[in-house]
Amino acid sequence: MDNDCILYLQVGDWVYHKKNARWGMGVVIEERRSELPGGFCYVRIDFQDGKVRIFDNNFRSATCCYYSGIEKIELDKEKLVRRFREKKSQKKSLPKLKK
């Protein structure tokens, strides 16, 4: 069997949707790919809002979940700490309001 798809997400990956932040974070709970060449590959993602959504998981496809706004959340501790420090240094301190 010649597999013509490149998978973007795997079961257990944590993700978020850039355009729909209200969905919250999500975790990939299922990944399927067709047995037939040229068939559909998809992932089911369980989001914090309680809904399970299905997305195309073929990176070669124009409808891949990556292109629709799904991004992986990096779970590498060093990267997370570095991002946290960068964001913290970019925040401007707001003046405290007097009562």
C-alpha cells in the first residue's frame, strides 16, 4: 500500500484553534486514515467547551486542520518557560487605580 498522506496530529497531542479561542484547548482522541490510496485521514479533537470536532489531518491537503487554524501546543518544558518569560517581559505594567 502506497500511503500518500502526511499526518499532522497524533493521538494525545494538545492543540488550540487560533480563530476560535472560546473552544479552549483540545486533545486529539482519535486518528484515522483510509486504507485506500488518496483516501481521507482525519482526527477527532475533544475541546474544553465539551464538543468533539473532526478535522482533516493530511498535511498535503488544502483542507488540513493546520491551515484552518489548529496549532499544536508545545509540551517541551524549556520552550514553555522561554515563551512565558518572553510574554511576561512584553507585558506593560498597568498603573494601579486609587480607591
